Amino acid sequence: MSYPKLTGEEITKRGKELYEQIIRPQIETAENIGKIISINVETGEYEIGNDLIITSRKLQNKQEDAPIWAGRIGYNAVYAVGGTLIRTNE
């Protein structure tokens, strides 16, 4: 098994940048709000779905050691433990 070449901080930084600058304007639509997006931060490829594991595995099937960042479309986090997900500005 191989491992990503980037640190967790680098994956997070690149993932957020890709999402905000390139991907978000294309995919943040009414039908996608609340869905999960997983992004390969090396290639910019992404998968959208209802399950974090499934979207991530689809990317890993293409590149086993894909460094993946994930988010919930239209919200500030993927999951909320003991709290509430906050809707981001439209």
C-alpha cells in the first residue's frame, strides 16, 4: 500500500483552494447542496455523491494513493458531532 506524498495540512489547503476557486462555481447547485464532494488534490478530479467512502473509493480506484480532500457541498463541514452543520453563503 502506498501513501500520499502530501501532509494533511497541504491536502486541506489544496482541497479548499481547488473547491473555492475552480470547482464550487460549477457544482454548487440546488440538486447538489448537502451532497459529499471528494477531490483528488493532485489531479483536480472529483466525485460527488451521498457517501464519503464511495466518493473517495471512486477516486482511489483511479489512483490508489490519491490525496483526497472532502467536503459537504454548501456547508462548512462534512459531519457535525454534537453540533449543527452551518450553511455557507450562496
